[in-house]
Amino acid sequence: MNNHDISTSGKQEALVEDYNKHKPVTMPGSPGTKKVPGGFNQAMLSRAVIDAFFKLNPRVLWANPVIFVVEIMAVLTTFFTIRDGISGPATNFWFDGQIAIWLWVTVLFANFAEALAEGRGKAQAAALRRTRRETRAKKLIGEQVEEFAASQLRKGDIVLAEAGDIIPGDGEIIEGIASVDESAVTGESAPVIRESGGDRSSVTGGTRVLSDWIKIRITANPGETFLDQMIHLVEGARRQKTPNEIALSILLAGLTIIFLLVVATLEPFAVYSGILISLPVLAALLVCLIPTTIGGLLSAIGIAGMDRLLKRNILAMSGRAVEAAGDVDVLLLDKTGTITLGNRLAVEFLPAPGISPEKLADAAQLSSLADETPEGRSIVVLAKEKYNLRERDLSSLGVTFVPFTAQSRMSGVNLSDKEIRKGAADAIEDYLHAQGGALSPEVKNVVEEIAKKGGTPLIVAENALALGVVYLKDVVKGGIRERFTQLRRMGIKTVMITGDNPLTAAAIAAEAGVDEFLAEATPETKLKLIREYQAKGHLVAMTGDGTNDAPALAQADVGVAMSSGTQAAKEAGNMVDLDSNPTKLIEVVEIGKQLLMTRGALTTFSIANDIAKYFAIIPAMFAAAYPQLGVLNIMGLATPQSAILSAVIFNALIIVTLIPLALRGVAYRPLGANIILRRNMLIYGLGGLLTPFIGIKIIDLILTALGIV
Amino acid sequence: MKAIDILQILLYLVLLIALVAPLGHYMFRVYNGERTWLDRVLNPLEQLIYRLTEIETEKEMGWREYAAALLVFNFLGLVLLFLLQLGQGYLPFNPQHFKMVKPDLAFNTAVSFMTNTDWQSYSGETTMSYLTQMAGLTVQNFVSAATGLAVAIALIRGLTRRTSSTIGNFWVDLTRSVLWILLPISVVGALVLVSQGVIQNLSPYLTVSTLKGVGQTIALGPVASQEIIKELGTNGGGFFQANSAHPFENPTPLTNLLEMLAILVIPAGLTFTFGRMVNDARQGRVVLTAMIFLFVIFLAICYIGETAGNPLVSSLGASGPSMEGKEVRFGVANSVLWTTVTTAASCGAVNTMHDSLTPLGGLVPLWQIMLGEVIFGGVGAGLYGILVFVILTVFIVGLMVGRTPEYLGKKIESAETKMATLAVLIPAITILLGSALAVATKAGVSSVLNPGPHGLSEILYAFSSGAGNNGSAFAGLNANTLFYNLAIGFTMLIGRFGVILPVLAIAGNMAGKKAVLPGTGTFQTTGVLFAGLLAGTVLIVGALTFFPALALGPVVEHLLMLYGKTF
């Protein structure tokens, strides 16, 4: 057992744990002034309103065919209304005018939804830009240090960063160790240690060296740095439609074309039947039928999905990755930090025959008093809790602490009359032999049993006598078992990855409730495992931080790289977790699923809405020629005009009503597909069928009461 | 509602469902290349065909090659049939000495039989020679049905194969469909029909003197051989003008039942074949369930419409069900059942004049055709049509479980969505645009017999029947004009290949994908819920597309009838 390793990883875990407790709720510098319900502030809302008008530009709107059609209809209706108002029989001027207004409002509402979704990202990008001020770089040319503007640095340059310097660009530390404040990128104020070699050698431009110095080899040209990437991502500047979004857009475009033809051919059918339908009424019917609800909210849903990840401090490199996360059905989870707390804790004292438990506990506690590792502390605490042994002041006892070394692989204390040592079984056995003692078979048995159960046995010896064994256990995080049960219900398999031997791994796997485990894992076996799962038709997600994780991260369908990890890992993955918290992989999957669900739910809702709109508009349209069709006016709408107008108004208002849902995502519960489907079908399918009947009727009542039509 | 009516309808449904498994299983073995009991006779014949045509049976085709072979074959058939009609005056087996068929009618008819539509703007007994009927129309009845089967099987292969670039060999699928499925059933069926009194001869028409002493010509011909494939291949083109209302085509209650069974037996059986081929019988069952569910709904509407009759007629003292345009020997139940069967499938054979149905009763065949004839549907065409709807349903609803939609483990992405949308869009657009063109032009309107909403229904029906490759008609419309022969001719072509090509593209795309393992997080495409969703999608897409037009046609006509208004 390598105590050194455990202690540092333990510290890091403690940091993460600690961080989770005080997790900042928003991204760095997000403007958090006056809050309004829904998590938006006044400034963002007014900005979105203004943007909604800018988005009326047809060249911008062209990207959204459904809403583009609405805009064309709005233009045509406006034109005909004004023309008739000036020259023609202006009998319907007021009615046509209202349709025109509501069509424009429909477009604006859809634009507003998108602008609002983009708003948060824009605000964050602005905040990030403020941190990316022009810095000076201390470039090393040979042994000389020369000052340059950071923007002049190129890949391969070597720079020096000393205490107080802002690191001028992304790079790899080639020499030195320093504590770095990365809050500009991660929002985490606790400094992190960066050092050359190994998995903590990468630094990000824009972060600040707090102490010591480092030499950095720059790995990204200006404009391609992590910070630049992040700004682009949150701003949505390079936002491309994701595969599923494209597929859905095609379907929506198809529906739009069908309804365009339905309405266009209705004109000759009506003429044949001796009915004249005015253009504003045809435009109203068309806009009601084409899927404006989902069409107007589609891009907002996508942006909001990325945004939800961002709020959890995860940067998705593409929307594609977010979607893929929803499809994932195998999660590879690192044991340490994700499944277990990451440090082993003492849970039991098992004395050797003839030794009282108190004596063992006392010796164990004495030997651990100066041991600042979590393991050491847990022994002190256990002894206190179980046998009421108080902590003692070492200096007053006149003892010397023997720290852990790689050679002895033990730690302990020397008292005036005795030596106490604790360590792994083989180390203590050697020690006992040297003292002329031996390990009793009983103690050996206990050691083996603990190992079998997945624990770590620590033997405590006094002089040449083994007092007994301290049972250190890898403690599984509270609630993780339930989480895995939920995942199983969602159809997601969990696989624990650990460097432990198979015996230990099996024990922890059983305790944590994971489905499978990979013991004695190496980067190669990890990569092989991913390939095997993919070959069987699974989609795999994993987290990783080391350079040797890069191939696996690249191979996985969703690879979340820890921000604390190497540049190579970050480039290989398709997401970066700024908090470096591997547990979040589960949330990533949930957000991906929620994104797809929201799209499906609003599409279903949108299409189901059309039935009611037909029942409002069709009888109204043909009322003059075929009053008998009034039978279809099952909502009992007051007049043909109020019926048509009510449908158009409902169609516009439903977009703005559903904006919060689009941005928040539909309620998500970790259940099996069948239950989720039934629930969502009920809410959005049946709800989508019935809501407009009620909504249109209410609007009709209001319009009639106000005497507007 | 009479108990005897219900009993007859139930008997039909029970027999149909009983045939699903045996025939479906047999077809599975045929397409899977497994041994069947007909191999002894047919294998040598098959090998002979391949040797003569130099077909490389082992050569698998990608979807584009498959589609190209299909198009070449069908258009050669079109040209041959066109020429045969033009030249029939100079060819043998023409005892009545029919002259060449008018070119626009010949074009319309050639397209009609090649596309499995069998829309007829002519009367068989006064237009077509025996040679044209036998070597032209009947041959196309076989191969157009086999084409549909081939496409359906290619689509299933596309859904089941993994990371494959091919979907089968068109020539083999075509040959095996004809030899193992259509031909044997037709031979047996034709003999049974002959035993019941369906005629089969090459004699000149008889002229007899009636009891009144008036001379009457009785048309004859090789009817039975064409009759059986007309139903079995869901073609529907009658030997005689009166189609299956003619006693020589459909003489007895037994033939009536058998012919109705022949219409739906292959489309229904294919759902079972599908389940076997994808190795999950439930996938086939869910499709069949949705079909039966929709079928019963439409049958009920038609039955209610016809038994309620016309209040305007009732007020004249002739109460009871509407018998106009129906054969008395079949009555309401068998007429309504046949009407629903023939338009659920893309058959179009009739034993009742659809134009004479009550508005509500007439709405049923019209709307069923508009839905894309996916309720059982045409031979092959019904299955690939409903699978397109399955893909759309999975895509829309499947998202709601929080995964990229997948069907049978294959992800449905933009390419499939595009093609599935096209397959629904193209026929719908064709119907709407064609009908709009007709009502907006003098050439279109002048053929209409009945003014008012019924006239609109007649036009809508003509273009729906063409685009849906059904072939039945609201015969009040005089379709044998230059305008309609050409317009409906092109409608049939677009309706046929505008669906087949997207379907083959889907097959090709899906074949290339790898499959994802199903789990509890996977959207289930089996079970009652999915059957309901599938039926719902079919209805809603159809309703949303055609509701305005239907409102001005049969719906308003029905309401006007209730209010006692006539035109």
C-alpha cells in the first residue's frame, strides 16, 4: 500500500467534497442583479425583447422554416389589410388587422424564446471576455526572458510564469510546480497545484499563478485557447444543429409543406363549392396548422440543454455530445471519487488472541495521532468513539513520531519503553521478524478475511508482538446505491473501474450495487472494454483525466474530461467538467435525456393541438355557404370571426406560455421507458389534444365580452 | 344492426386472421431461401428463368441498384403494355375485333396496371382483346404485385441487416414472389372460382334472345385466371366493367367470401412474415393489431352510414338501408365489407358502386385511400406503407422517452426522417394538387356528373384512388377524357414510385447502421400502447391533411342530406 498516494488523492477528494458543499450556483461573473422568477434577470429579459425584433430579419429567420412561413403570412396579411383599408371594401379591416397583428406577435414570441435562451450564454460570454484581458507573456528565448503580448505567442513557445502572473495561454508545464488560481475558468476559488509531468501538468490561459514559478510550453495559438473555445460555446456563436434537431426540423418542414398545400388547395376547393375565403383567413388557418409551437421553441430547447450543463459547470464541446448523452446505456465510473469517498476509513479493531480490544485501540490511536492522512485520522476517531480514548498531546508524552517512508512502508511512534508500528501485513511481518517475533496464524486469518471482504487490513504491532488488525474500509458514498438502482430502472448499466484486485473490486461492487466491474484496470483494458460494449451495440460514457485516458475518452460515445486533467484528455473528450467531479456523469446523462424528452413532448403537443384548431376554423370558414357545418363548432364559439381570431391568439400565446417549459425541460424522473412514455403521452399527447379546446373557448369568451370582434 | 350481418363480418375476420400465421410462415420460408414443399416443382423452373435471363442470383444489390432494376423492369412493362394495346387490332385472340386503344387511354391503362392501381377508364368487355387482357393486364397484375412484395421484403432486410451495404437481389425477389406465392395460390384459386361458375374461355361473345325476345350480347372471356390475381395481387382491374358485381366474376356467396379473403390474405400474412424476419413475432403482431383496429372502425362507420340509409329516400316511403348501387344478392353487410376491404387494401375491385354509397359510407373508402392504404394495404405496399408510419410514430413519440428514437435497434436519423416524410408527403401532395387542378379547370369540372359537394368527392376520389394505387372509383366522374387519362396517369406514377423510392432509400440507410441493444430505457415498439399510437398517428396525419377537403366533400354532403338539401 502506498500511503503517499492515498493521502494526496484523499486531499483532492476532500477538496471536491468540500467544493460540492459550497458549490457556486452560477457561472463566474454571471450578472446576478435583480432576479425575476425563472432565473432570468430584468436585463436579460429586456435584451431578449430587443433581440426578438432584430430576429425578424428574414435572412436570420430563414434558418427556421416554420417561423419563416409565419413571417411571410404576416407580411402578406398586413399588405392585404392595408390595401383593402385604402382602396377596397374595408368591411373586414379591423378583423384582418387583428389577424395580422397576432401573426406578427407569433413570430416575435418565437424569436423571444430563442433570444431568451441565448441570453444567458451571451451574458456568460461577456463575463468571460472580461477575464481575458491582454496579458504580458514572459517568453523564454534560450535562457533570456523577453516580454511579449500574450496574443503574439504561438504553439511551441516556452514561457515563464511566476507568482502573481496571469498564465498567457494554454500549455503544458515542463518545469516547476506552482499553486494556481483557476477561478477565472472554473469559478472555483480554492487554488490547485500544477506541476510538470504526470496528469496535472496542464494550465489554462487566463488563470493566475499564486506561488512559486513554472515554465510552460504553449499548446494553443491565440483564438484557439480553452477560454476562446468556452466563449464561443456559451455564446452559441458556432452553434450547429444537432443530428436529432436536424431530423426533427426535416419533419417539421415536411408538415409545413403539407399544410401549405392543404391551405393552398383549399382555395380552389372552396371556389368550386361557391365559397370565397379571404387571404387573412387562409393565412390564419395555415399558421394555426403548421407546427409553430415546436418550431418556435426548438432552438430554445437545444440552447437551454447546453445551458443546463453549463450551470453544472460542464462544457459540452457540441450539442451532438449532449444528445449522445441521452442515448448512453453504459456508464464507466471510476471507483475512487465516484463510487467510494476515495479514502479508506477505520471501521473495526480486531485484536489478536489474548489482547484486549482497548489495548489495540489505544496503540492504534497512539500510532496515528501524528498521522494526518484520512486513514490515520479515522483510526483516532474510531478509538475515541468506541473506547472513549481521548486524543493525547504527543509532545507531552515524550514520544517521537515515525513517519511513513517508501522503504519501511510503516508509520508509528517510539515511546520511551516501546515502539508501536502500523502498516500493511507484509511490511509488519518483516518488521516482526527483524524484532525476533512472528505473525500468529490467527492474525493472518483476520488479515485474509478483511482482504476478501474488499477492505484493507492494517496490522498494529508493539515491539515484537502483533496486537491485532485495524479494518480499513473503502467507504461507499451514501445514496450511491439508490442512484444505481435508478439508473438500472432507466436501462443504464453501471460499470465500476478500479485498479484494485478482483477480490476487493468484487466486494465493493457488490456493496455499491454496480452491475459490473473492471478490476486491475489499465488504460488499455479500459479502451478494450469500451470497444467490447460498443461492438455489442451499447453507447458508452466515461470520465477521465490522465493523458493515458485520452484514447478511451475519444473512443467513448460521451467522454467527460476533468478540467484538472491534461490537455490531451480535454481534447479527446467531448465534454469538460470544470469542477472535475466524476459523479456528474450521471447528471450529464439525465440532462441529455431531458433535452430529447422536451423536444418529443412539445412536438407531440404541437401536432395534437391541430385537431382543436380545425374544429374552430373549418366551420367558421365555411359558415356562409354551409351553415350546416356549424355542427362541427363543438366549442360553441360565438361568431366565425371570433373563432378564427381565438385560434390564432391561442396559437401565439401557447408559444410564450411554454417558454419556461422549453428552457427548464420537462419534468424528469429516472424511470423505465414505458412508464415515462405513458406519463408523457398523457400530459403532452392527451393534454395537447384537450388544452386548445379549453384555451380557444376561453379566449373566445374574453373576445366576445370585450366586444373586440 | 342485424345479427346475420355481424356474423358474416366476424366469419370473414376470423378466417382472415386464421390464415395469417400459416401464409406468413410460408412466405418467410420463401424469402429466407428455406425449403418449401413446392421446391420440387418450382426450383427447376426458377433455375431455367435465371439461365435464360442470365441473372446472377448471388449478386446482392445496394438500394440504388435495387431501385434501378425495379424501375427498368416496371417501365419496360409499361412500354410493352402500351404497345400491346395500340397493336391489339393486328394481334390474335381478338374475336370481337377490337381496334387499337386510344393512346391517352392506353397510356393511362398501362400506367394503371403497371403501378398495381388498375384504375379503369374503359369497359373491359368493349375495349380490350383477350390477348391484351391475358398477356398484358394479367401479367402486370402478377408482376406489379410481386414488385410490391419485393420492396416490402427489401425494407425488412434493411431493418434487420447490420452494417450491410445491400438489401437483396430484385430479380430473385421478383421471381420468387411470382413463382412461390402468387402463381400457386392463383392456380388453385382460379380452379375453385371456375367450380363456382366463373367463366374461363376464349370464345366470341354470345348473342342470345331474352324472354322479351330482344337480342342481348353476353360478354365472355378468360375471366377466372384474371379474377383471382385481381384480388390476390390487390390489383382490382375487372375483366368486365361491373367488376366483381358481375355474376361471371363473382357468382356466389362463396366466391364473394373467397375473393374478399384473397384481397387481404397476403397483406395480413406479411405482418407475420415481418415478425419472423426481424426475429420478434411481437413486432409483426403490433402492426397487425393496429391494422385490425383501424379496419374495424372504418367498417363500422361504413356499415352505420349504409344501414341508416338516406332520409330523403325514407321520406318517400322506402325506408331501410341504402341499396342504391348494391347487388341485392350481397346485401348491405357483404357490400359494406367488400368496400372496406378493397379500399383498406389498394385493391379497388368492387362489388358495389362506391359512387352510390351514402355520404358517410362513401367517406370510408375515400378516407382509407387517403390514409395511404396502410390498413392491411396493397400486397407489399401495405406493409412498407405502415412501416413508414411506424418510423414516423417512433420518431415523434420515441423522443419522449429521452433517447434518440430507434426502431428495431436502429437509430432513426435525418436521412430516414426525410425519406419517411417524403413517402407520406408525395401521395398527399399529389392528391391535393391533382384535385385542385381538376376543380380549377374546365377540363376537370366538365367530367363531373353530380353538382355540389358530391362532385368534389368524385374528383377527390379519382385522384386519391390514383395516388393510392387503389383503382376503384366514384364512377359518376367521366374519367375517359384526355385530361383525366393524363392527370390520373401521372398521379398513379407519382403515387407509386414516390413512395417506393423513399422506402428503398430507408431500407438502404437502415441496412448500413449498426444495431443498439434494447433495454428498459428503449422505447418499446410492441404492445397495445404502441399499436394505439401507431393507429393514432395514421389517423391524425390523414385527418390533418385531408380534413378541410373532406369537410367540403362527404362531410358537408352528409350534413346537407340530414337537413334534406339536394343539388
